[in-house]
Amino acid sequence: MKNHDIFLCPEGRYTAILEAADEPNKRINRPCKEQVRLRFRVTTTDGIEYLVGKTYCADLCYGTELYNDLETWIDGNFEDFLNDDGEIDLDLFLNKKADVLITHFVDGKHEKPFVKIAGIFPPGRLTD
């Protein structure tokens, strides 16, 4: 596998580990001032590793896309992921396992499909 293919994760359900929660290299087209990209390392059943990511508005208020994906991932149990001020701390999610649902989107403008994280779930929810 060529190095640039590490981002071409096949569609499916995989166990992943969150390895970064950083400012994105490329911003999404949303009006939010601050953005964050969650990057997961996925290992497929044939042992090949891929990187997948999703960029969000950096808003952890109830009901936002980021909050909803985190809530689904940890079944709403935020207690272990709060800092000393009682706020959600993304750094506390680092190196945690998750099941991710990967889909592809073909926009007709690019040669290869756009790899999307369609959902983030507790480990074992989508995989055996």
C-alpha cells in the first residue's frame, strides 16, 4: 500500500482508536470560527491500517454535531471525559477505542471517493 492510500479506508464497520483531536488542515465550509478534526486509526480485518477523520465546528454544546457524535460513542456517559471545570475535554478521548461506520461519497470532481465517518459508536457495537 502506498503511503497516500492510508486515507482510502474501504466502506464498512471497524474498530478504531482516536489518535488526534486537532485543528484541521483544511476547514469545512461552515460559519464557525473554531473547528476540530477527530482522526482515528482503523485496522481492517486483513490487518491494513487506515486513517479516517471528521471535522466539526468546535462547539460542545448539547445538540451540536460534535456533542451528538461523542454522546453516541460513549453512550451519554460524559463523567470520565470532564475536566476540572466540568467541561468536556477532547484530550480525554485520545487513545480510546470506538467502532466507526465508514461510507464513501463520490462528488464527481475527484478521482477517488471521499471517505466519511458516518457514525461513531462504543467499541463492540458494530464489530464482533
